[in-house]
Amino acid sequence: MTENRVAMGRPPRNSTEEVCRAIALHTEPVVTAADIYEELGLTQRGAQGRLKSLVKEGYLESKKVGSSGLVFWLTTKGRQQLEK
């Protein structure tokens, strides 16, 4: 349901640059929503949705790990976002 609201024009709370910066500054090369949700001021579920939307936009890549884990990392496009 949250993804539908974003798709219909609801602006995200955190800019693409803010999310990419949080990932770039993290101590590990990949992050989960649980790793950064507090820093972004979101719920864990909200962070998951925002990260997934940035995958669709090409700023992040993701991979399923384990039975339900999902990790994210910056793409070249995501790193370029930090240079602005």
C-alpha cells in the first residue's frame, strides 16, 4: 500500500541523496533496512519500501539473503548522486 502512495505522487520523506549518503557512510559494504531506518527517521518497513523504490530507479541494487533477508548497495548511479 505504501508503494502505491509513492507511485501516485506522495513525496518520499528522505531525498535520494540522503539515502545514498546513509548507505555510503555505513560501516559495511551492504545494508539492510534494519541498519539504517532510525538514521532516516523511518520505520523499518518504511525504510524497506524506500530502498526498494531506489532499486527500481537504478540507484541501488539488492539481493535476497537467507530466507527473508534483503541487502542493498549503491550502484554507479547511486554513487554519482553523492557527487552533486
